Amino acid sequence: MKSSSSVTQWLETHWATPAFSGWLIGGIAVCFFGAATNTMAGWLYVLSGTIIALLGLGAILPMRSQRHLKARRLPIAPVSAGEDLTIKVIIENAQKAPKTLLEVWDLVPRVLEKPIKTAIEVIPPRGEYQWTYYLPTQKRGVYHWQEIQITTGTPLGLFWCSRCQEVPTKAIVYPQILSLTQCPLVDSIGHQDSDKMHSDRRYQASHEGVTKTLRPYRHGDPMRLIHWRTSARFDEFKVRELEVITGGEDILICLDSASPWHEENFELAVIAAASLYFYAMRCQLNVKLWTARTGVIHGNRQVLETLAAIEFQEQESNLLFPTLPAIWLTQNPATLKSLSLGSRWVFFSTKETIDQTLPLNPQVPGLVIDTNQPLPLQLQKPLRSN
């Protein structure tokens, strides 16, 4: 990292390259040697030879100092966009002698930050130094990098020596999750599922039903579910487990990742998908996510990691699109015509489509998102169907 020339950088990473003081003393040694050859003065030969020997030590000692140094990383905890990544790098000294005056560079991706450095005064024998720093994030993504560079000029400072170590790591930056107090997109589907919940409650409150299995009685089980005939035979209480009748549907949030997008719109769509998913989770609804590459997935961590890595115009995995009603997030107006009844849509407008009449089904309402307006307010607006 000290050198700009490719030649000096190669020398620094494979051998050692002179510092300014090294070039200066080397020039003085050449001058003394030239004067010695002209005057045949022995003391000038001795002086120039001493300086050259000093330069030799200045080149060898930094390379020896690099030995027995090992870098490793601690796992990086995922964060949401806008939060800081906590990076922890440990430099271990496996030698019986201390290591002094080191400069450590973490070669992070340019999209995150320029390479980060720190100075280490001393690492004790058989000891380690833990370097912790914080990396700001602006955009979601999955970031990989692997090189840590250790540079030193110890003990004389006449030559610089750098060595890179492969220490792979991965940092996951989740999309931002908006705090929504209400969301008609999800709430309207939730009301449709209320018949299912009432049906389940009425069913479980009944005395008769389809018995799935019998199990031992547990504290808190209702007495009406005890199967008396079997309990008398086994001389212990047996409780009926009933089949659960479900008439409702899952909430499926679908991100149209196979279509072309404007980058700004796609980032808003990813934020909207994450926010809708976790809003539905807070409402205790059965919610899943669909993308063109992964198909249907669920689980907080898997959903967040998928949304962190997703790109538009990604290759489809030949997965059948679910027939369930869905919340469809898209920038392509042509896809709105094929939505099934009970679905919802979120259309992200562009300059080309802002005045365009959308091919809407009156029975399939949705939202038009204006990228110039705050996204949280728009996700909480009433739905439109024409």
C-alpha cells in the first residue's frame, strides 16, 4: 500500500523495497564508494561498505519480521443497511520474540470503503493483537473479501516489506425494514383469513370431530377432549388430537426479479418486500417469499439473506409460479393482467409508465408507488383498483 509503481509494489510484496531513507543512504554509499575509487582512501571504502552492510540488514530484517505472523478473522454479524459492520481481525505472533511496528491493511471491497489500516506498536511473544473497527454500510448486499496485508519496516525503517495473507470472509447487509403501523395490502388478506381462524376455534371448541390420534393427557388439556373409553382401558387419561380444518390461504409476497428494473426502483421494491414480510410476521400471519430464482421460501434468516443477495433480471429456476393469491411487486405493467383473484399488487412507476393506464382487474386492488414520495407512507395508503 506504500508504493504506487507496479515495480516497487511487486518488490515490496515479494522481497523488500527501499524507503526514502533507504534511497538516501544508498546514494550516500555510492558517493563514498566513488570518492574512494578516486582517492584510494581506505577509510572511504570502509565507510561505504559499512553503509551497504547496514542497507543489507535493513532489507533482511523486515522480511524476517514477517515470519510467524498469522492473521485470522472472527465471523461478521449481519446488519441492516445503514448500520455499521463490526470487523474483528486477530494478528497472532507464534514466535518467542515480540513483533514491533507493524501496519495492517484490510483490503475491503471498494463498494464498501477504501482499504482500512491500523498501526500496531508491539505484539508480545506467543501473543495476539485484536483489531476491531466499524465499517459503515449504505446498500444491501453480500460482500466477500479475503486479503489482509501486513507491512513493516522494522527495525531500521530503511526498507518496506509487505505480505498478503488469504483470510476469506463474508459480510451480509440486509435490506432496510420499515416500521409500518398499518398496511392495507396485508391487512385486507388477513381479514380474508379470519374465516379460517374462526372455523378453527369453533372446531376445536366442539365435542365431536375427526380424531387424528390419541395421546397421554397433559396439564391444561380440556376435559372434553378426553377419550373415556380408551382411558378406562389403559388406566390413564388419553386425549384426542383433532384434525385442523383450514380454509384460509398463506400470504405470499412475490418479487418480480426476472424482469428488467430501474436500479432505484428495484432497491425500493426489495425494501418493500422485506417490510411487508415482517409486518405480516408481526400480525402472526403465515407469510412466505417468492423470487424467480429461489421459488417459495420462508424463515426470517433465509428471507433476509435472499433479499440481501437478490438482483433484477436474474435467471429463473423453471419453478412453477404458485397459484395462491399473492402480493406482486413489479415494475412491468404487463404482469398485472395475469394475477389471480384475491391477489394484490405493488407497481413501481417510472418516467415511462407514470402516465400509462395500467391493465388492472377491478377485483385485484393494489398500490402505485411514486419513487419521489416516502415509501413508508405509500405502503400504508388505501388500495386502488382502477
